[in-house]
Amino acid sequence: MTDTQLPVESLPSESAASAPVPQQRRVVTAIPGPRSQELQARRAAVVSAGVSSALPVYIERAHGAILEDVDGNRFLDFGAGIGVTTAGHTPTRVVEAATAQARDVLHTLFTITPYEEYVRVAELLARHTPGDFAKKTVLVNSGAEAVENGVKIARKHTGRRAVAVLDHAYHGRTNLTMAMNYKAMPYATGFGPLAGDVYHAPSSYPYRDGLTGPEAAARTIGYLEKVVGASDLACLVVEPIQGEGGFMVPADGYLPALQEWCTANGVVMIADEIQSGMARTGRLYASEHFGWVPDLVLTAKGVAAGFPLAAVTGRAEIMDASQPGGLGGTFGGNPVACAAAIAVFETIDEEDLLGEGRRIEATLTAGLERLRAKYDIIGDIRGRGAMIAIELVQPGTAETTKAPNAEAVGRLVAAAAQQGVLFLSAGTWGNVLRFLPSLRMTDELIEDALGVLDDAFATLG
Ligand SMILES: *Cc1c(COP(=O)(O)O)cnc(C)c1O
């Protein structure tokens, strides 16, 4: 801490720093507080303006469902670092496993001299991803890198060039993945030229398209056959529940119909479960809710409770298509990140985190239904487990045009932050408020947050 320029007396003592953070909301300064404002000023001088922060409060400690900032404010965290701290902030088992691993080996590079933890993670992914067949895995560092590798592997396996994604998708910020996103702004604008051979097919968005699963699938397939042609299509990459797009839950039957078409046409269908996977939705993988067994599954965000780790897992014959040396990277499958992931799998199992996801869904959706009865700008409530959203529309349009209301979302998020509740927005039009808490978020804390949200709705007028 010597280079932080903070007054020495304000540094937390060792015991305070290691004490668990009380699981309560607490606001003791304006938000952001004075120390966060100081840090924000330092940041402005040295951190690229291209990196933004939703709420510029600087976090000092976190545990369970709570973030504590440098001014002593405690936030109910309904963002979980965008679905990363699904097993909670600083979960004890994970912290201990990672600490022990850090003492043993920090790095060897699996492609030089391997280690057991990488193999163990691959075994766990083979067992827990959907589908009862031989599977193999490659570990990488980030979600976008997993997407890139999924596409590489599918191209190598099929010998085909084209990549298809769905409208409203989000797949990352690397060169290939920014071409796979629906929204140009802010992800791709000015950063071209973009990768070619990426096609954006219509999706299933029941709230706005009113289509059944089979109807929406026929529309998607019609597009792929007409605009791309199955014989040139290497893969179709799909989020089972779309994340940044606004937590759209596809109509029943949509995903299995697409998989059936892909299988019949030799197209590799890839589930981007980066946000929806790892117990986020009350199932280990969201694909399970829809009876979808993908060829390849992408895992990242929640897999290692905050350590950078991501994976492509899937059918052994597809995963083995690459020549030796074609996949990998310096940090991919780092031993500490792998030890953390193993502990995350154990935590999900031993602490029934799937059950916690179902509990959170029940409490949140019941509370949001109460709010919908009071506020007619809540057009839709959707999602699964601890991945729930409301879509807001302009007053009086819920039964007609459903005109998006991003302004209301912005005001609700800002008002809640002042009260110590961190909510995130989402959605193609920015009009979705998403609830993405850790599975440690108790019913009591959810009710507390819903009370704050109710007050914020009341002030919208
Ligand atoms: C976050 C996300 C990504 C990108 O992951 P990074 O680790 O940020 O590169 C890709 N797909 C989905 C669905 C995501 O939510």
C-alpha cells in the first residue's frame, strides 16, 4: 500500500481487513465518497478513457453479497462483477484453495510442463456440461478468448468459413468477437476493419416478437439457409439466455430446433454460457432449462470466483480437430485459477448453490411482480435463477408499442446507488434493469433492495 498516497491512519488494520464484511447495506458518505473521489481523480490522469466504470466507488473489501468501499459504504451487490462472483465474494473454500496453490506453483505453462489442476478442471467440465458423451476441454483466460477458440475449433473441424450469431448477442471485445456483437456502439464503433464472414441471424425474443419457439427457429434457419448457406457455415454461437442483450429467455423449443438443424447440416452449435453458466440460473448450465445439448460449451465468468479462467468444452471429435500447438496460450489454465475453479465446483455442490439460485428466482420475481402491479412501465419480467431482469417501457405503451425507456433505467440505477444498492443496466436499448447477484444474496437482502427500488420507482413520477 506504500504507493497509494492514502493517509496512513486510514489504512485498515490487518484484523479489520481479514474480518468478514457484515452482510448489510450501509451508507455513511455521499456516493461516491471523498476517498473514492480522490481515487477517481488519480485514475482520470492515468487510466484510459476507453475503460469506464458503472459506479466509481473504489472497493476495498468484499464478502458474500456485499461490496465495501474505501469510504466504508457497503453495497448490496446485484452485479457480481457481471456474474463472476456467483459463488459469493471471497468464498472461503476458494480463497483457501487459491492461497495454497499460490504457495505451491504459480506458473509452469501447461504447454511446456503440465500439472494436475488443469486436468482436474477438464474432468469436472466434461462431467458437468450438458450431454452424455466423450468431451474434451481447452482452458484460456477470458470469455472472448473462449469464443475465439470455439470458432477456431469449429472451423478446423468443419473446414468451413462462416460464423453465425443471433441478434442482441454479446460475445466480447477482441477483434473477432466485436464483429459478433449486435451493438456497434460502444463495442466496435471506430475499431474496424472487423472480421469478415460473421452473420447476424434473427433471434427469439418472445416479449417483442411474439413468436413460438418453432416459429422463431424457422425464421432463424430461413435466414441461415438463404443468406449464408449451410454448406459454408462452420458454427452458430448462441447464448441460451442472452446477457448484455437483456436477459432474453428464448421461446420453448427454439434452441433444440436450432441444434437439430445444425446437426443435420454439419454445423457446430456452440453455447456461449459465459454469463449464464456455472450455477447462475438454478441449473449448472442454462442450456439445461431448454433441453438443449450443444456441441461445444463456453464457460468463463463464474467458473473461478474472480480468477481469470475460461474454457471451451465439447464433443471430443470436434475438440481434437486442431493440430497440436494450435490451441493454448501463456496464461491459459493458470494453476491458481484452476485450483479456484475446482473449489467453486465443490462449493456449488456442497452448499447447494443450485437451490439458492431457485430461491433467489422465487423471491425476486415475486417482489418484481408486486412492483409491476404498481408501475406500468415494467413491461416484462424474465430470466432464471439469479439472472433476472425487468424491461422498462414508456408510460402507457406496455400494451401497444412497448417503446423502450432507457431514461427510467438510468434514473433507477442512480437512485439505488445513492442508497447502497448496486444494480446494472442491460439491453440493446439500455432499457433493461438486471439482477445478477451472487447466490449468497439472502431473501432479507433482496427484500431490502426491492424496497429501495420501490422508492426509486415512486420518485420517477
Ligand atoms: C462477458 C461475456 C463474454 C466475454 O467475456 P470476457 O471475459 O469479458 O472476455 C462473452 N460472452 C458472454 C455471453 C458474456 O457475458
